Amino acid sequence: MDFFNLGERKVSFIETPGHTPGSICLFDEKSKYFFVGDMACEEGVLLGFDYSTSVAEYRESILKMQQFYKEYEGKAIIPSHHQMPAKSDIFERYISLCNDILSGKLTGKYEDQGLCDGKVVKGYKLQMVYRKIK
């Protein structure tokens, strides 16, 4: 695991491609806060940019984040937007949403949302905008 040593604080980071291929999440080992950026926000995630990864790749990152959070006994999930902290079941809900898209149970409808465009799907109190499934 890679980390930054900030004197009194050690901040670990993991690579989590999804929203962007270079996405990372930070874990403050002192507070046990897991900073997930744009990867797991309560209102949804945008995978609708030219450079965003597929739903399948995003799902792998969410699984990695969930495992990391459990293994290091995280106390709070802090996204970049919306509700902070995120609800403790956010990883499970994103995994379920990805599974439903990958299995064909849910199919998004194309929308141009201004900031990005792609298929929009809603479920598990989340929204995902995506372009690529696999």
C-alpha cells in the first residue's frame, strides 16, 4: 500500500479507476476516514466522459474500495459531493447497481446531461451515467 507521511498523520492511497482512469482514494489512518472523491457519491457517479472507465472496471474499483474499508476498519466514507459522510452501505449499493447493469437487468436510457452524456440508470437510491459496459 502506498502512503504519504505527513508527520503526525499517515495517509494511504489506492488506485481506483472509474470516474476517471487516474482516480484514487485516500485513507487517513489516524481518523479512519476514507476519502473516495467522485467514486462513490450518494446521488450518483458519472462514467459518461470520453475518458471514464467501463461499468465493469468501475465495479472492480468499488469492490477494492469495499475490501479496503473493511480491512482497515474505516469509520466514515467521505465523498466529494452530496451527503457527507456517505451511508455505510454505499459500496454494496454501487456493486448491486453495477451487477444489474452488467447482467442486463437494468438498461440505461441515453441522456445528454450537459456536463457529460451517456446512458442513465437509477437504482438502489443511486444514479449512474455510463457509456461503456465492459
